[in-house]
Amino acid sequence: MNNQHRDIVIIGAGVTGLTLAHHLHKKNKSFLVLEKKNRPGGVVNTQMKDGFIYESGPNSGVIGHPEVVALFDELGKAITLEKGNDLVKIRYVLKNGEWHALPSNPKLAITTPLFSLKDKFRVLGEPFRSAGTNPDESLADMVKRRLGKSFLDYAIDPFILGVYAGDPSMLIPRYALPKLYNLEQNYGSFIKGAIKKRKEPKTDLEKRTDRAVFSFDGGLSALTDALFQSAGAQNFIFGAQDTVISPSENGSYTISFTNADGKQVITANTVITTTGAIGLQSMLPFIEERRMADLTNLKYARVVEIALGFNKWEGRPLDGFGGLIPHKEKRDLLGVLFMSSLFKNRAPEGGALLSIFMGGIRNASLCDLDDKAILSILEREFKELMKLRDFNPQLIDIKRYSHAIPQYAINTGDRLSAIEEVQNEFPGLIIAGNLRDGIGMADRIKQATLIAKEL
């Protein structure tokens, strides 16, 4: 492997790197993917144990961009797409110890106990309020201004906990939720914008971009495995440690790393990092300190994820997507997803598979607890919230993630500017991954597809 040359080297075999590799292989490009783990998939990792199929990492994706639809079409029979059933539409939020379904129509919005009477009337005026003028306004301030505090506390806050494990007062909508931000900026209102967007003409791919929650027969690893096979196993090196990229005088790049065969060196015309902010400083030592500080100024939520499997479920009905717990409720759980109710064959017949989350930006210290302490908290809260008399799961799998979800906060603009400056100064270097362009699987697929088109 020493001193080989490839046109393109991709660092990381997560969803971004795999999607890039898939597209490059289709165009017969000369490329190589370096991955420090011993398998493809990155944070996507489906597990199978004792009749349960569960995820260590993301639990599902959303068909949020046309590029996702196109990719699934290209993979064809290599994947069997499974969209969440109708229960996906029922999402519970905890208030005063009781679960309440988020309203899905105006009638339910009027009767729900989640929002104050004042804010219910306030919603009627939302289409007539002026658009915000501060591009760096926080999500919390934006929602209070347009909808009211009870909507922030019992709709947006739990939503943000479910997506970012974050804090709405830290997140900046134009970076963290650009579609929501653009509804106000382009149409003057969330409600007017949503109505007008639905009426705009759409391409066939856009019509099929239905924002459905998705997984696959066998779990999310079915997607990353299919992308790996499509991209060609010969184009991957696993176990690549201590990767360092250096620019050469002729405009190419030297990539050195170590693996089971010792130190390796490759040259490439183009290098794409897909690792996000993690590890960039050691990987790109030639970037000046100020710019590197801006590139890596990203705060990540720390999260504990627990898969619980029951051979026989005797708790409250699992009749929805799951339940989210607002920060205002002062609980130690962020939320519970009813995975076996959404997707087939995730638990034995009559049983249940649930994913529980703890930690997040505002409760990061919970991630430092040992398994015994985690289980003690889980048993206490889970039994009460899920109306379970006995806590005797057949499956318990606890995972901790110190860099689970990036937070697009006020300094995001500095990071995006630094990326642009570095890429302009070093042509052929592309800094990708979840430090820009969104955090979801659909965002990773879209980013990789657009980069592949540029190449």
C-alpha cells in the first residue's frame, strides 16, 4: 500500500463517506476510503440479540431531501425500505407527569392541555406578525416571539431534545433549523409559509420527499452495508489510525496513517474529511491555530442511549412514535421511543423494544454515571412513566456517546467562514461531515451527493 496514488481520498466511512463512495464508484473515479473502525457505517450500527433488532446510534431517519429518495432508488433491491407506520404521527409530550399527544390539527390544538389559553389565541395572530430581523436570534426567542412560551416549553423544547438533545436558547434557527427560519424570512410566517410551500410546484423526486420516518428490513445497517457493497470493498481500508494529511508543493496531498500492516502513505489530488470537528486538529496540522479554533468550535451533546427489550410487554400501550420529556418537567430521561411499534420484527411477538435517552446538553453529567446508577434512575423513572409494575427487561444495552450530536449555536457562522477560507486556500481539500449542512441522516446523504456532483 505504500506510496499509492488515488485521485480522491475520503476520511471516514459513515453515512457521508459511504454515500460519496457510492457516487464516485458509479462514475468510475479512482478513490479510497480510510476508516479508523473495523467496519463501515460510522455511528450507524444495528445489533441483533435474543430476538431483538435494535440500534446503537441513530434509530431512524427522515426522508427530508430529494437526494435521499434518489439514493434509495439507485440502491434498488439491495435495500428494503421500511417507513414507520401510522403510529409515527402520534407523538407524546410529558406534562405534570402525564403523557399528552401533540396536536395534529387545529381542533386538537384548541383542546390540548399542553399549551396555555393565551398562547392558543396567540397562534391565530402568528400569520400577521412581522418577520424577525436578527439573523442570530435564538430558537427560544424566535418561538416565544411568534407562538408564546408554552409552545416553547411543551412543543419546541421536547422536539429539540429529540433531535439535538439540546437547548433552544443555544441553537440558532438559520443554522439549526433552516427550513423553519426560511418560512418566516421568505413568507413572513410559519403558518403562511407552510401553506404556500405545499402549493408550490414540485418535481417527481420532491413529491416523494414525504418526510416519512424510515428504517430498513434488518435495521439501519442495511443501508450502510448496501452502500459499502455498491462502492466496492476494494476501495476501503479499515483500522486506519493516526491519519495525518499534508499538502504537497505540487498541489496534491499526502495522507499517512497506520494500520495492521504498519505505517502507510498515499497521495491524492483531493481529500475529503467527513469526521466532523472531531480529530481535525491532529488530522490537519498545517492549518493555522486561529482557523483551527474556529473549525473545531463545535459543542457536542453527550448522550446515554439504552435499548430495552421485553419478551412480554405489560406497560402502557405503545401506541405512538414515543414520548419526549420537556426540560421543564425536571426528569432524568430525555425521551422514550417505541421502536417495536414503528417497525416490524424488532421484538418477539407480544414483546416490546424501546430506546431510552438520557443526558443531553443540560444534563451531561448523567453520562458520567456507571451502569448501576444509570439502571437505578432508569428503573425508577421508566416504571412510573410507562405504567410498568415490574422492571424485568430481557435486553439491556447501555451505550454512552461523548460526541453524540453537534449543536449549531451562535459561533456556527465563524465555523462556516473558516471552512470556506481553508478550502479556498487549499484547493482539493473538502471539509465535510456534521460540522456543517445539518445533523440528520438525510442531511449527510444530501451533502455527500452535492460534493460528488462537484467532483
